[in-house]
Amino acid sequence: MGKIAFIFPGQGAQYPGMGKDFYDNSETVRKLFRSASEISGLDLESICFTENEKLDQTEYTQIAMITAELAMWKSALEKGLKAELCAGLSLGEYAALAAAGVMKEEDIFRVVRKRGIYMQNAYPSGGAMAAVLGLDNDIVDAECGRVRERTGKPVSVANYNCPGQIVITGDAGAVEEAAAACKEAGAKRCITLNVSGPFHSALLSEAAEKLAEELKSADIQKPQIPYYTNVTSEAVTEADGIRGLLAKQICSPVRWQQSIERMIADGADCFIEIGPGKTLAGFMRRINKEVKTFNIGTVEELENVIRELGL
């Protein structure tokens, strides 16, 4: 058997009730939620477990998602489940930092709370994102480049999720033009996303600068296992440069497909998605059908994974 990799989803996979069964079954998880609530100044139990408007607002979504993911990850650890590699998509990279021993939970809660606020407020109007389906990466990149040159407005790739699914981001008008150009170039569909800002674009450079300041006080340690950064898709094995990568991440493309391909090349053949939903498992089927993929989003799913892996 090859290496086990933990992967953590990003914003968009949240739902009311996420993590509730872990909370009900573990004092460790209840303590984690209390800590997250105290540090963030929010009632995370209410935001995560009940129907409410805040759960889909970026400044609350991010701290809620990361709390739920860390709760699920800690529950997996208590069952003896360990990884040799890890990665997280956008926000999920902070859960990967915990799994790699890079950042303490207290710092993650503090930084992610600020990250959500900075991203929410960075570009309140005039930005957009769209999913481009069924078109090669290079063509999408080229069409965005042509629109930038023609209009002088920012539009670029936000996420390389998997073959046939790319997200573009930037100025709303430029995104609309780039989406139309991609459609003409052969995209099957272009779907405008319901998001609160042009995430992972140059328009969030101010938010990146603020996050860089916040990260200065975070305790960053050498990774105990390699984690793969969104910015370069490369394995990170040293503490130097991690703060810069995390700040740059919110205004740079998320190279998820490339990260997974690199992890597979480095020996990973069993991927365990830890967090709400099954978004990353869906991407995995498009990236590589040969590797095993499991999900841990409920206590039942955790027990199934433990049983399947013979732990």
C-alpha cells in the first residue's frame, strides 16, 4: 500500500449541522468548539449546527468550516488514523496546516477569523466568479489573458479544480467577457457563482497584505509531514516561507488538480477527504480514478473508514 493523504475542502461545502455528531460524541470536540468560540468571539455551535444566515457569509463561513474540519480531523486521530501527506483547498489549507503540525489550533482560529473578515470586505462590489466546464486549462488561461489585454481589467483563473472544471475570477464585466469567450472556444457551460467577492484574484491583494500582518504573530513550525500548498502545488517541508504562501494564496490561483497529481507522484494512493460534503472526492474521480478515496464528514463515515483500512 502507498501513502495515506488527508485532504480538506474549502468554502462552499458548509451545511447546517456539520460536525454535530462529532460534537455529541466527543469531549475533545466540544472543547475544540469552546476554544474556537472564545477566540473568535462567536457562538460556533449555533453557527455550525442550526439554520442561520451567517453560515453562508464569508466572514462566518470560514471560521465555522475550519472548526468543523478540525473537529473531524481530531476525531480521526483519536481512532488511530494518520496521514503521511496532506493538502487543503483554499480555506482547507489551514486544516492541512494543523494536520502537518505547522500551526496550533488557537492560531488557526485567530488567523482564519481575520481571513474571513478581510476577504469579505476586500472587494464588496463589482467582482465575480464563474465556473468554466469542459475546456482545457491552457485555453481558459489564454482567453482570460486576451480579455485582460483588451479591457485592462483583471480576470484570471481562481481554481484549477480538476480536468474540465476551472473557476475564473476578477472584475465582473471582465469575468462575463471571459466566460463568453470560453464558451465560444468550446466550453460546455459557464456558470456564474453565487459568491461575495472575486476570491483568488489580484483584487484581493489588500486583503493579502492584511493577512500577512496577522500571520506575523502566528507560531509556524516545520511540517511534521509534507503539506502541498495551493500557490505552487509543491510539497512544503520547511517552516521558512509558509507565512508568505498563506498570504499570497488568497490572491493567487488554487492549483488543486496539480497538487493532487503531485501527491500521487510522491506515492499517495489513498486519499481521505475530511470535512463537510464530498466535493474533493468528486474532483478526484476526474483527476485519477485509480487511487482510493474516502470521506469523513460524519461519525458513521469515520467508523466505515476505520473498518475499511483495518485499523
